[in-house]
Amino acid sequence: MLKICFVCLGNICRSPMAEFIMKNKIKNLNLEKDFYITSKATSKEESGNDIYPLAKKTLQIHHIPYQLHSASTIEASDYQKFDLFIGMDINNINTMKKLFDNDPENKVYRLLDFTKLKKDIDDPWYTRDFEKSYQEIDQGCTELLNILKTN
């Protein structure tokens, strides 16, 4: 079973959207037994909070099922618990690499680096463009899953 942790700043917008988008894709392909998917934050600011309402609304618009979520923070001990850590922006990547002693097993990646876009996913908490974030996360998850299915 491949264990993937999606990571963003607060774990209330981008990373939970990625978690539930990826879970939906995996379910639709009947691959649920092959993957464990979750999400976490690099910051403690939103710890315990549910998905931000506009992120929920965006998932609903696209018919992506989600469940009650409680934001949690990534810890150094998580490095041995997961196979991949997928960050939403370069700040997430840099924070994880510091936390994980420079990522000796090459487990840390930025989501859109699996696509032609190769850029950060802007935080919709600040941009208010949840649809753009959804589209980019969806594209990143599709490309990542395609790579993982062929390996």
C-alpha cells in the first residue's frame, strides 16, 4: 500500500482538497486497497479546524465527496510513516525538507511538478480563487496517479 500525505500551510484548503480529490479518483478506479491518502499542515494555526467553507463548496460543485476533517500538523516522525509527501507550494517543500533532515529518501515533491505547469498552487485563502486551485489540484492529482499506476 502506497501512503501519500498532501501538505499545505493550514490543512484547511489545498491539502484537504487534494486528499479528497485523490481519494475520489482512486475510488473510481477501484484502487482503494492500494493507497492510503491523508493531508496535513506545515503550520499549527488551523489545528483542529474543519475544511474551509469555500473549499467545501468547491468540492461540492465538482461532486467530490468529503468527510469531517480536523486539520493537523506534519511532524518529523511522519517521515517514516509515508511514502510520499506532496506539497502545494515551494514554502511547503522547504518547510518539509527542513523538518525531514533534507529529505534523504526523496519523498517530498510539489504537486504541480508532475504536470506541465511546474509551479506553486496559490493559496485560495488569500487569492479567493478556489476554482483555480481546484482545477490545478485536480490536474496534479490526475498526473500523479497516472505516474503511480505505471510504476
